Amino acid sequence: MSFCENIWDPDQEESIKIQGGTIEHIMRAGTVDYVKTVCFLPQSKKKQSVVILIADDHTLIQCNDGKRITSRDLREGMRIDAWISVSMTRSIPPQTRAYRIIVKSSPCGIAVTDGRVAAVDLHNNFLYTGVPGKPESQIRFVVTEDTALLDRWGSRIRLRDLRQGDRVRVEHADFMTASIPPQTNAFMIQRY
């Protein structure tokens, strides 16, 4: 179970602790990372709270064992505890500065999905599998520069070479966001 609570941190002004949050999305802009985090409020186990954490060079980020890492090491699906500023924007979702982030668990397992390409979004580097036009049957895969894209013989291809209806085998992180369609990072996509 995760929740947000007000705490006092002597190094900062009053802060809020996010306990057991899940990183749902990360946007990178120069030296600043915007980390969309989902947590459950203690008053309601069903009500989610979403907040964008602004992580920069002043944010202390550590693994559970105390090892320091940078915001570039954060990944979607990680479970975190975070101490954030009580000063937030009035946007939806709100944004606030992160003072400290501790990575509690990291998605390191690999899962495999076989299916047909429903759509390819070249602008956002997404590959959708499932039934075209039916998001509830689809999975959205995030394609990064580290994603291996291969044809049936194992030769490198580009995302733009994949077409709707192609059969693909996707090796991906063993976690997915709770969105519709669910989203996860693709490690390898092979057309067959």
C-alpha cells in the first residue's frame, strides 16, 4: 500500500512524503526531469493521487541500499519513496520539486508478448499491439534508442519499417502502467 503524508524534514521547509509511489512516466528537458508518480492517499485505498516530481541536480536520489544514482537512472515502473515540496502548481496533475527520491524496487524482469501491430506512432516512438481501434485490447510499447528492432532473420530495422498487421515478438519490462492501453518499455521487437 502506498500513501502521501505531511512530514517535517530539517533540511527543507515542510515537505510531503510519498511512500510506495510508482513512476508512471518520465519527461526529460535539459538538466531537469519531470517524473509522473502515482500514489494512493491514506484516506482512500482506491483514490489515486498523481503528482509530477521535478528532479534536478539538487535532488538526492538513492537506491534502497543507499547507493547514489542520478535522475537519468530512474525508469517507468520503479517503486519509490520521495520527499517533495508542499509548494505545488495548481495544474492537473500538480508539479512540485523533489528533495529526495529513494528507489524501493526496480523493474528488472523481462516478459514476452507475441501479437500483431495495431499501430506505429513515429512521432512519440510507440508501437501498439492488439486490435486496431480498441485500446482496451492493446499494449503500448515505448521504443527507445536502446530497443533492438529486428526483422525475421535478426537484421536491424527501423520503427518505420513495421506496419499494421505485422506479427511481432516483443521482449519488454515485466511491469505495465495502469492506463488504457497499458504501457511498458520494449527491450527487443522482432517481426516474424
